[in-house]
Amino acid sequence: EKISSGILIFQELRRQLTIPILELQPGSKDKVTRVNSILPQLETGRCVLIKDNWNQHFINQASGFPYTKHDDMVDCLFYAMDTIRLGGITKFV
């Protein structure tokens, strides 16, 4: 998100990288409401995890949301699913 320290990171990534950097707009909804908005997409079973060493950490964080100490992976999941839903990304390379 482009807030607080995220602003500097966003600017630095834009300056250094040649790939498009999307500016995320969380809007006025809280995290729980945002995640609830993508549940129908997740429940279709069309979202899968690519097997890797981070899977268990992600599952622990997602299954404990919103009561876990950290929720950065859940935030990333929301932004990815919402961007795809809104047609912002049609192809992953």
C-alpha cells in the first residue's frame, strides 16, 4: 500500500525497475471487509497455491486472519485477487 514507508518503497521500485509497478488503492474498507469481498472467488477453487516452502506460513497466516499478528500475505492475496477481478492483470508472465 502506498502509505507511510510504502510511499518511499513505491517510488524506489518505480525508479529502479523496468516492470510495471501497480499502485494499490485499499479504499476506505477495513482489511476484514476487503478479504470478505474476495471469498467468493476463493471458494470457487480456481485459486491455487504453487507448491513451495512458504505454503505452510501462508496457510497459518490466512487461517488465523484477522487474529494473527502478521497479515501481510493476506493483504497480498487480496490485492492480487482484486486486481485480477477488476481486469487490471490479464496475464501473468
